[in-house]
Amino acid sequence: MSNMMKAVRLHAFGAPEVLVYEDASIPDPKAEEVLVRVHAVGLNPPDWYLRDGYRSLPPEWQPNPKFPMILGSDVSGVIERVGAGVTEFSVGDVVYAMVRFPADVMEGGKAYAEYVSVPVTEIAHKPDGIDHFHAAAAPMSLLTAWQFLIDLGHDEPNPFQSYKHTPVPLAGKTVLVNGAGGGVGHLAVQLAKWQGAHVIAVASGKHEALMRELGADRFIDYTQTAADAIVQDVDLVLDTVGGKDAARFLRVLKQGGALFLVYPLGFDAQEKAARLGITVSSIQVRSSGAQLKDVARLLDDGTLRVVIDSIFPLAEAARAHERAAAGGIQGKIVLTAT
């Protein structure tokens, strides 16, 4: 095998055109790592945030990486080589993973490439019932929804709050998912239904048919009607959009309810929430091979369906980022590396 591969690299921050498809060295798997021959890559918001230099963050949080760098965290592929000490996986195993997140969030997870090295604790066998495209589209979005709604799965410090995030029981509860058509949102709708919740999906009108297919009990087209104007007595709101505007959802929640924010930066109504007896909480999603193993059965048997918005060749990663910038994404954008 040659020691060179094709990868999409950044040599500077900027717009999508800074993504360059070029030769790069194939990484060597370290101890307790595997080298994965990448078949597909799932795109996520941190990819375009990092490409742009995380300009929306406070200056002290912004990255100062070494260029060139390779973006991306979500992959599906086949193990090409194993590092020292790896016993759980073998060459030829078909796997999927979210690579080094958030550990390398400011350095790039290095998934936009034909090969990527992955810590063995972050991989799981790909569900047989789905292809590489759908498997690569799943990890970050599905782990985010899972860690918010089902099981946090770790005791690491939370950069967004001083207290530990605790999922709430969903059976028999009313759950509103804002941004339900996106990557996290469409999976959260399905997880909440799986847990026995009554689900209200909020998205633009083009997503209504899909939301009905995925089990939503009620759909609200936010371009026509503000959800906070017509909904009340909700037990949980999962807001995948977040920010300052998320405060409007406090009025739809019952006392003792919870507001979970996927993007908590900018939310400034904590005191109001406390007065209303509402818990506000967020998480930093973290890589977990164990959780990907747990959810694999739900992907395999069709309990969870991953929706793909569009697929681009690895060489056209810039076009994929332009698609993301255009908005209105339904599900996930994927790159194919084969």
C-alpha cells in the first residue's frame, strides 16, 4: 500500500473554496487505534464552523491550529490495519465512528480523507442493515440525540454548565423538537417516539411529510405559525437551533418541564427559567463506540432511519459545504470516498 492518500485539507480559514482536495500522508495507527479505509463521511455543523475559524465564538475560544488540517469526524469504512494492543477489532471489520470529538474539535477529526486513524474506544461494527452512506451520516447527530434524550454515558466536565446533564423519562410525555428536519432533529423525533412520547415536530413545511413518516404526532410549520403561540403544557423541548431565541419556548413548557439546548451559546434566560421551575440543560456530545454499538441495533432493525439530504464525492467537499450554507437541509449531507 502506498503511504499517500487523497484528503480534503485546509491551509487557511475561510469560505468553502478553502477546502483543497490533494495528496496527504496516510496516518499510522497508534497503540489502541485502528486505520480505517473510509467509504463515506458524514458532514456536521462543527465542520463548517471550524472551516470558518469558529468566528461566532468568543476570541478566547477560537482555534489556533497548525495548517494544513483535515476536517471531519463521522466515518463509515473498513479496518485496514490495527495498532498495538487492539484485540476487539480485526482487519476487514466494517465499522463506523465519530472520531476524536470533542478532543480534536479545534484541530479537525481528519475524516475528510481516504484513510483515518480512530481510537478503538470510538468505533463500533457498522449495522448490517444500512449502507456506508447512512452509517456515516449517523454518528454525531445520533450520539447528540442519544446523549440528550437517553443516556449521557460519561462523567466528563460540561463546558456549557456547571451541573451534569440528566435525560428525563419520555414515556407518556409530550416532547417538542424544534429544527426537526435537520440531522439531530429527525433522529430525536424517532428516539422520543421509540421511548413512548407524544412528539410535536417543528420545521419548515417541506419537512412535514417526512416528519409524519418518522412518527411525529403533530407538525408545526414555523414559517406559518410560531410554535410558542399555539402550544402549551409540553414536558420537554429539545431545541436543535438554540441561541437567544430559544427563550420563547419557556412559555410552552409546564412547570417542572425541561428545555434542552443543542446550541446553548447566547441563551440568557436562565433566571426566568428557574422562576418558572423549568430545567435548562445542554451537553457537549462525545465520541462513544459503546453507544454506537447500542444504537446499531435500532439502525439495523429500522427503528431509527437516517435521512440523507445529498451525497457528494470527497473531491467536491467544497460543494457539499455550499449545500450546507444554502440551508434547508433535510437530514444529513454525506461525502463518498470510494
